[in-house]
Amino acid sequence: MNPIVSRRALAAGLALVATLAARAGWAATVILVRPENPKAVTAEALVRMHGELVSAGFDVQITASTAGADPRASLEQTANGNNVDAVVALLGDSTPGSVEVWVIDRVTGKSVVRRVPSQPESDRAAEILAIRAIELLRASLLEVAMAGGREPPIVPKPPPVEVTRFVDRALDSRKNSRWAIEVGGSGVASFDGVGPALLPMVRLNLALGSYVLLRATAAGLGTRARVQASSGWADLAEQFGLIEAGVRLRPRQRLQPFFSLGAGAQHTSAEGRPSSIYYQGQTAGRWAFLADAGAGLHLSLVHHFAVALEVHAQLAQPYPVVRFLGAQAATSGRPDLLPSLTLIAWL
């Protein structure tokens, strides 16, 4: 198991546990039960679990199991204490141990027990043991909360402030994904003799917090813009790539104003067609530095989708020039105007 994936899975499990506790009004108290003489792997797993649960805002206590006592009766007695909402027992320590997870719901009075097979000895045995125990705690709470296909009654006592803050941050981070793919199209219109064109567009978005976006944009392989003159015509094809920094206002609202600045490169190729057999058309291409400024609106949809309507102004340097018989007929990128419509899918 990858360490980064393990930490993310553990964080997601804690978020769901805290969410269920907050919704049901539980006191967020967890009892960790260890063997009487735990091995090093089990002791380290308990320390990891304690640290993760405490950082999530839970009140965590560690107790030792009673030697010679029936495990089920002993755990039930522990769970019957005041304000105890969940009991996690690490029993069967000799193999290095299977994990028995008990979850007690004070509202419905239900209990759930699960056993995890022991892991082979490795450098990460304690980490895996802790992750599996908390994942089972999360799954058991979810099973209890969904029992009977109904929501549990609300307990008047509110959750601790630490748990509420933790849940708010966790839910917000899950709702607002960091990465997104954006696909759509952009029109290109010049102010100096170059006809309109339509370009397919794709973007990769990275959210830096709620307001700032970094975007990598690529567009091209679309229709050709035409320049018409008395001596012939020329068809222009354009491709460009940009790195952009953007700011979205009101990020938690359905309609979000958006502004961006970017820079990149543009390639323009032209194919000339003379109107007379006495002249010869030429094909040429040019790379240029591209500066971009944009503004628009993003409309949030359901299931992590959004629609973006934006208008961009692009300035190329050096800008492309179309000539017929040595005379300038049109220019592009001084600046160009690009309205775009795209669909955003947050991953």
C-alpha cells in the first residue's frame, strides 16, 4: 500500500467518522483497548490511532484488557461507561494480532463487531494495522447509521467544537476537488482583416485554495480563418498553448465571476491561393510569444461539473502579417478576441 494513499484513506475515514458523530450529536469519545502486554507492533499501532483520532477532535482513552476475562463481556462493560461512543479493541496480539472493532451507538443501542486478519511482519505493519482499525471504525459507524434505512434520531447534546471545525474542513476539502479537466471550444476573431475561426480547446485546472486556479490551456486543429484580397486569398491555421493564473470570486456560490492572466506560445501557418495563374501562392508559418487576459462566469452544476463562459484578449509578438504581392492585407494578434464555452469536470 502506498504511504500517501494510506494517509489519504485514513484522513477520509476520520472525516466520515466525525461527520456521523456530528450529525447524530454524539460526544465523540473513543476507547482504545490494548492487550495486557502488547507487542511492539500493536503498541505502535495504538499510538498512531491515538494521535490520528485526537488530531481529528475526538476524546480518546487507552485501557488494557482484563487478563483471563471473557473478551466480549469485558468490552461490553467498557462500552457501557458514560459518554462512550466507540470501542476499538486490538486483540489477538501474538500473530502479531487480529483487530476486533466494536462500535456502540448510544442512540439505537446497536453494536457491530469485525475481525481483521493479521498482517505479515514488515516495516509498515503498525501503520497498516492502525489504518485498518480506523477504516473498520468508520465502516461500522456508517453501517450503524444506515441501519434500517433511516436516519438515527438527533440527540440534543451538540458535538464538541473541535469536531465541528474538523468536519467542516474535511467536507469542504472533499467537495472542492483540486484537479479538473476542461473541454470545449473557442472562437477567434481578429480586428484587422482575418476572418473568424473555431478552435477545440482543452484545459487542466489545479485549484490552490478556494479562489486561485492554475490552468494549462491548449487549443488548435480547428477551422481555418480566411483573408481575402483582389489578387487571391489565404487560409490561416492557428494553435496556441498557455499557462494561466486565475481568480474565481464567490467560490461557494452557483455563479462565480472569473478573471485570468496568462502567457504562452502561438503558431500560425498561412497557405496562399492566387487568383491568377501568373502568380504563385506560398505557405509559411511563424511562432510568437502570446499574452492573454480573460474574464467570464463559471456556473456550478451537480456532481462536480461546471460550465465556463469566458472572453479572452490575446496579443502576439511578433504578430502574424498576411501580404499579397508585397502589400500588407491583414494582421492577427493585435489583439485577437476569443470567446470560449467549456465544460469543467472536477476529479
